[in-house]
Amino acid sequence: MPVNTAGCRTDCVEKPFSIGFHKFGRLVGRHPWYFFLAPLFISTVLGSGFYFLEDREANDIEDQFTPTNGPAKLERQFVQENFPLNNSVFSNQRLYTDGVFASFIAVSTANNIFTNAALQEILTLDKKVRQINITAGHEQLTFDGLCARKYNKCIPNKIIDIVNRYGSKIEETELTFPFFRFGFSYIFLGYSVGGVNVSSTVIKSAKAIRLFYFLKEGNRSITDLWLNEFLRVFPSNLSLKYIKFTYSTSLSRQVEFEANTKDVIPLFSITYVIAIAFSILSCLRFDCVRSKVWVATFGVLSAGLAVLSSFGMMLHIGVPFVMTVANSPFLILGIGVDDMFILISCWQQTNVHDQVEDRLAHTYKEAAISITITTLTDVLAFYIGLMTPFRSVQSFCLYSSTAILFCYIYSITFFGAFLVLNGRRENSNKHWLTCKEVPHDCPVGRSKWYELCCVGGAYDRHSGAEEVQPMNHFFKKYYGPFLTRPWTKVCVILLYAVYLIVSVYGCFQIQEGIDRRNLAADDSYVVRYYDDEKAYFSEYGPNIMVIVRGEFPYWDEKNMSDLESCVEDFKNLSFIEKDIFTSWLKSYKYYGYHTNLNLSAENVFKTNLVSFLRFYSDFKQDVNFTNNSIHASRFFIQTVNISTAIDEMNMLNKLRDTAKRCPVPLLVYHPAFIYHDQYAVIMSNTIQNIAVTTAVMLFISLLLIPNPLCCLWVTFSIASVIVGVTGFMALWDVNLDTISMIILVVCIGFSVDFSAHISYAFVSNQKPSANEKAVEALFHLGYPIVQGAASTILGVVVLSASKNYIFRTFFKIMFLVIFFGLFHGITFIPVFLTFFDICSGSSSKDDSEEKRKPEDQAISKYQPKIGHDSVANEQEKQIYDNHTFLPDNLQICPAQTCTSVWTLTGSTNHTQSSQVCMASTIPMFRVDSQTYEVQMYTPSINTQLTGITKQSLDPSDQNSVAGHSQPLPHENNISAVNCSNFSSP
């Protein structure tokens, strides 16, 4: 626990918190069965909420993955109110939704689709679609009975009309692109013919043809039946030789998105098997008593109960269950196992001879702050995520934050109680599997296998704690010293500089928005359709409505000049095709010119508008002319070369900016803008969430980590990990969308986890120098942190095999978060902390060296009298230097003043009154080559020091020193030693 540091201690919250957990641990230790059974009962009750899972599912793409307050939704409402649909005069250009349709794209297997053979196969597909029929009640319905109509005829595919008109002569017909004169009108082929090779507007070859089959809106249940039948019929085997086709419907994206949940269920089962296996392997010991197999199993079970309880409670309350929430159990499993490893690590450092309630109390006292910091930061990060305007993010954050709270509660109740029950078994020295008592020592003559399987209960004879695991020794003896060498620190700084440069570069490559194809599984028919659409039909983008809001004097020349200037501004945009422009006003003026109407007069303009709109029925849907006033009107502009998310974002921003600059009140709208709105808010919301969360994390760290400057390092770690994850995810082809935004918020919590563990261990240990503090922190928490990171990665690694973009993205970003967070926790942060010894308990390096000077002199003075070689002496000195002996201020040895005096832990009859001479104690050291324990021998009263090396030492005079020595509890039993009795060599 924390000691007095050099003027930078803030434990007003941390200290009482630890004391409170110490008391709670003792309570759990005394009544384990209550705390073990209560979570099981609560989980059973709350888990019944899964009965409502199907009712709570909310996977509507528009509702969950678009901003709740997006401008396009308000724009759509304005369009609905002012330009209602007219089903008798259908126009897909004027839809304010995507419409109800089926579609297929036929792609030629040769270079040109305009061959008789290929076109005949397309006509076969067209005929097959029109023959699809469904049964609704007692009525048989075909496409002709359900199709969207204009003038009582189904909306045709004009390219089919052209093929039927020219028949076998189609190959010799000169088709112009994008407009083809067909009869008395021009037909726009930009949406129907793709992959076009044009020479002077004449099509030389084309690769693909796309057909749409629109259904009339209104009776959604019947149209959905027909669309589902279309999806059932179309994948059937067709003997097509000259074309291949892909297909989709207006339902497909939603249906395929909802089907993704089936993909994750088997992965979840695999994840728990992997997590249990990893936890068991990590806690397995070559000691049949100390092995933590059941502890690991119940640790994973504790995380599972947290998911069951939290999700069940949310479902009982009525919180929508979105598909993104299916990622949460993988995350919670990693967090729960991480807390488990921290608790096990602290438990293993307690004295095995203590009562189990005392061991758990000490465990909670040591681990409480670490797991509380991580829980608070994770929960607050998720609650701050509720500020986002995306319902999918809100649901994910609400489910996940609640699950983390339950995970925390169950870790200190259910799992802690099981630690006590397992501790009772260990105290009885019973086998972990058979629960039968086994001997501590292997009987003579028994094999190694018998010793491994039937002998156990080993512990560290010095500390009384469980034996230190090899990986902890690795951090103590190899990794820690290696990391604190000067040249290693230089390499770490250079590595960090490279990391930062690459990360910042990646941040400038980030792309925003979620591609609609990513909402379906990789092998979905929808993805293949979108791929063909992008490959062959990206030249002509959406046809945009430009709407004049409110009453406007269209007859006034000055106002019309302003409007025409705005129209020209739109046409001058780089992604707008100037020659494709649909305007009722332009046609009306043309109409007025040929009928000699003075349209600059308000009365003439309004009087003749009625007859014009009656004659041109399409334009009637573009003017809200009621009560002799024009309340709104619209015209259309055509976009080109909109193929990427960047193009979509730039298009939306520039169109809206152009509309805002216009003196005439305008707005722009297209149904796709509902989804494009994410570009307008996702970056700002992400930055806002990260900034607020980082500030909250700093506040939490200041409260619970007893050192302000080290809290700043935690904040630095947050910023560093966020920059790294953002940069590298861009280089890994992950866009900044609603999915990645969730994980970036999570990123903050996890980056705090790793840095908080190490920073807290650094400032709370008693080593005198910064390097020693770093090594000690890595010794205690390096391996648990690695275990936690590995368990979290294993918790999500199966998602990398998912066919769905959402789950794969979750894995990619979580992997980056954990990997970079781990690297910061065990490499960057320990090294950076050593540069600032202000968090160290010693005042300066010189003071530390001055403190050790008498010890070094004494050792060097008496080393020749100890029968060790030079290597052993050096090894002894190194071990000795790693132990702190506190100088005693009492005056000793009246006959002669000693250089320095220490009080030592142990049993001896050679000192009294807490006074012991340095010369009588310091020289006699031995280091065990296996355990590296420092063993010290005290000389007999009647024996001169110069003769000690010639005598055999009495075992009763042997004392072992481990760690920091403390004053003897019974000072009266210590006899005096006069320094004058010893002669200098």
C-alpha cells in the first residue's frame, strides 16, 4: 500500500477505500456461502428477462444506425408534408424513401452485353420475375397486380422496351448515352446501362444492364410476401451462358442485417470454451493443492453470470436489444477475467498460514483500488457513450456498462467467496480434484509422478505466501532489469517516436461512414449486388431534390435572378452534371413563352399554373400549390461519380453549404441523406466523447491513485493509445463509423486499465529508487496484466472469423486497443515513470547511494573472511543491495561508537535494547543459489569476528532476511554486544 512519497500524495479517498474493502473482505471470508449463492439466485431471477429477447430486438437500420436528430429526417418530413406521393402517377425520382422494389443486374460474360444471345437471357429473367405470384388469403397476386403504376400501366424498364422494339437488330442500332431518343421522348439510360464504352455519345459496348421492379406502396405485408418470393425464386439454378446476375430487394439489406445475429451465437460458445481453457492453463500449478483450476473456472463463470444478470435486467426494463449489443459479452468476458487475474495475484501474495478471512481481507485491500479504477473508468466511458445520437451506440453502451457493474459486484462477492472456499481446501492440504488430504512432503522412494500428482501444499518459507510463479520471476529478474537499462530506455523512446509518427500519419488517412454493403455478411447476395452496382453504375449518383421552402415570388424578376444564381451555383459543383436538370419552373417558362403568357405578372402566373400542372402531371408533384399560394416547390439536379464514402460526405456537405449561402430559403434532400447524415456528426461526436471521457478518467485517477503526477501519466497513456488505435485502424481499412466510434470510447477505459494498474503499483511500493519501483511494479502486476490482455484478445479473437463487418471491426479495434494498451502498460509507462523520480519515496539518487555507503564498506571490509569466490560475492552484494535495512537512531556500544546500526527481523540472543553493532552482523551473508534468499549468520558472544570463518556455524544462530526488516517485537530478550570485543582485520 502507499507510503509517504516525496510530497505528492493524495490518498484521502484511496486509504479509506482500501480500509473499507479490507473489512468487506473479512465479511465475505467469514460468510462465503451467502455471497456465493446470492449471485446465483439473482442471476436466475434476472436471467428470466431473456424470455422477452425477441420482443426487444430492434434492428431497423435507419432507426439504429442513423443520427436521431439528423437534418435529413427533418428534410424528409418537409418533403412528405409538401409533396405527398401520388400512386397513380408513380415516379421513383420523386420518392422520399427508397421505395419498394426488386432489382437484378445482368453482367455479360463477354465484353458487350448488347448481343442477341445475352439480351435473350435477360428477357428470360424479366419474364421469370413477372411470373412470380403469391397467395394472399384466397387471392393469387402477380407482379402486374402489385406493381407501381403510371397511367394505369406498370412502370416499365425502358431498356427492355428498347430491346423489344428493335429485336434482333439491336446490335446494329446506335444507342446514345446517357440519353436515347425513343419515340417522342428522351430516355435516361444512366441507371439502366453500366460499364459503358462511348464514342461521341454512341454506345460501342456495355458490360451490364440493371432492371428495377417497383411495387406500389401502402399494403406492406403483401408486398413483403412478393419480395420474399422473389428472393426464394431467383437463386434457383438457371442455365445462363452469356450473362451472370446478382439481385437484391428493398428488404434485403434489413433482412441480411438481422440474419447476422445467427453468425455470432456459435462464436460466443467457442469464446467461452477458449476463455475457460486459457484461464485454467494460466492458473494451473505443478502442485496438486495450490493449483487454481476451479478458481479459474468459476472466475469465467462469474463473468458469464454478470452477462446473464445485466442483459436479463435490461430486457426486463425494456431496453432495445440491437445487434451491436451481441458484441458486449465478448468484451465483458475479457474484463471479468482480467479482474480475476488481479485478485488471484493478490491472493497468492498473502500468507498461507493466515485465516482465509484474513487472506481475503488482505487481497481486497491490495486489489480494491486497481479493479475499482478499471471498473469506474470502463463504466463511465460507456455512460458517456450514451451522449451519442446513434441508438445502436446507446443500446450497446447501456447493456455493456450495466454488465461491467455486475461483473465488478460478482467479482468481489461470488468469486471472492469461491476464493475463500478454495482457500479452506488449501488450508486442509486437500487435492484440487479429489478433495482428499495429501502429504506436504514426498515419501522416500516415491517417483516424480507421485510427487507431482499426490504431494502438495508448497509455499515460500520466508514470506509464507504461495510460491512465486515463473512468469513473475521473469518480470523481476529479466524483463524489469532489462527495461530499466539506459540503452533500453533509449530504444523504447525511439520505438515510441516511430509509433507516434505512424499513428499520426494514419489519423490523417481516416475515412468516415459505414458502407451499406458492410451491414450484410460477406457471402450475402446483397454484397455481390452492391459490388456490381459500384463497378458498373457509379458514374451517375443520386438525383437530388433542391427545395424552395415557403412562399416565394416566382414571377418577380429580381427574386428569380437570385434563385437562378443559386441554381448556377449548384450546377457549378464538380460532382453535378450541368446538362441533366429537371425543373417545373423552366418548363413552365417554356410553356408560357410558346403560349404568349406574361409570367412576370403574379395573377397570370398563378392562373395559368393550374392548367400547366394538369397537362404535365409529373410536375404536379413538384409544386405545393394550394389556396392560390405556392408553399413549396422543387427541382432536381444530377450527381456524378459518387462512389466512395468520402465522395458521399463531400457531396452532402457542399450541397448543404451551397443551399445555406443562397439568399432564397433552400434545402436539399435525397433518401440516401438519411444515412449520409452520420458524416456530419460522427467525427464531432467522437471527439466530444473522447474529450469528456478523458477528463473524467483524469478525475477518477486523481481520486484513487495517490500521486497527481502519475495520474497525468495515466491521462497521457489514454491520449497515446487513442491516437495509436485511430491511426492504425485507418491503416487497417477500418472507417470511423458508429461501430468504431463505440470501440474508441471503450478504448479509453481499457487504456486506463493497463496504465492504472502499473502506475498504482509504482507509486504504492516501498522501493527507494524509480528503477526499483518500476521493476517491483512489473514483478507484481506485469504477469496479471499480460494474462488479462491475453484473455481479452482471446475473448474477441473468434470474431475475426465472422463473416460480418461489424463483428470483424469490433475484433480489429479491440485487438489494437488491447495490444497498444498492454504495450503502454508494461513498456512505455514503466520507462517514462523512471524518468521522473518525483514519485519515488527517496529524495534523490545521491541520498540512496549515501544510505548504502556504510553497508558497502562493511561488506567489502569483511568479504575476504567469507569463504566465497568472487562471483558469489558479487551475487551476494547484488541481493543485499536489493534489501532495505532501516538505520536505528538509538545510541549503542558505549565502549566504541559503531559506524551504523540496524534492527533486524529474526531470533537472536546476541543483542539487547534494540542495539546491535553493524560489524557484528553485516559480514555474514550467504545466498541460496536456487531461491536467491539472503541468509545471515550472527556470531557467538565469546568468539572474536576474526575467527568466525574458521568455525562451523550453529543452525540455531541462522537468521534469514527477506524484504524489508522491521524492529523486533521483544527487545528485552536481546543481549548486548560490545563493539570493542571485535578487532579490526
